[in-house]
Amino acid sequence: MATDANQGTWLTQEAYDRLKGELDELIANRPAMAAEINARREEGDLKENGGYHAARDEQGKQEGRIRQLEDLLRNAKVGEAKDSDEIQIGTVVTIAFDGDPDDTEKFLLGSREIAATTDLTVYSPDSALGSAILGHKVGDTVAYKTPRDTEISVKIIDAEKFLG
């Protein structure tokens, strides 16, 4: 997730509202999940009761997601990206690979939670490319290493604040 040590995860208001809605729905579903587990428990021997074990597994997944969302939303920085000349979380960036103006890519530097709210590709600032361009300016050329240890050079062509 896109995080800043001082701010937590940056989210647009739309992404925050969507995640809050998901959290509220999961919490509201707790009684139904408990009833499902109890109904499956009534079916007999728990050692061979696949329905019971499946319901318990589903409950575990939902509780894990609830904890994840609560932590994310508690520490989220919600709103627009800051105005800055430097590439930061919440910036839409256009780069040219190896300085080739015909080989470009436009993407948002942010968290995967924002990906559901935009058609742009989203790169984490913790990714190789994201961490390489973070803090740089339009016109800068930076290099980063891929997971296969290949070095790639990119030139930052354009940067603008993500508006949602």
C-alpha cells in the first residue's frame, strides 16, 4: 500500500468511502456468519463436517479483512494530493522508457485501494519504479532495477496531481 511514514495511506475520498462501505457491510454480516456456523455445527460430527469448516474458514477471512480495513481507515490520509513540483503519492506520472519518447507509460503513484476508482494503472511508491521516481521532478532521468536485476532508465515527462 502507498504509505508515508508521517501520514499513513493516502486515499481519495471516493476510495475511503468505498472501503468504509465494505467494512460496514462485513461488520453487519457478523451475526449472519455466526448463525451459519451454528447451523453447520448442528449437522453432526465436526471432524467430518465440511460445511462447518468452510463456514469457519469464511469467518476467519472476513475477520481478517475487517481488521485490515479498520487499520487502513484508522491511519488513512484522505483528500487530494498535495501540490508539489516533486513526484509524490497521488501524482499521475508520464514516463518515457530509456528516453524513447515513443515508449511511454502514464500511471498513478498510489495505493491499490485507489485502483478501483480509476482507469489508470496504479504503481505503489514501494515498487521499484515508484520508489525510483518518488521525490524527483519532471525532466529528471532515473534508473531502477527490476526483480530480475535488469536496470531500466526512465525520463519523467509529465506529472500532475490526481483529481480522481
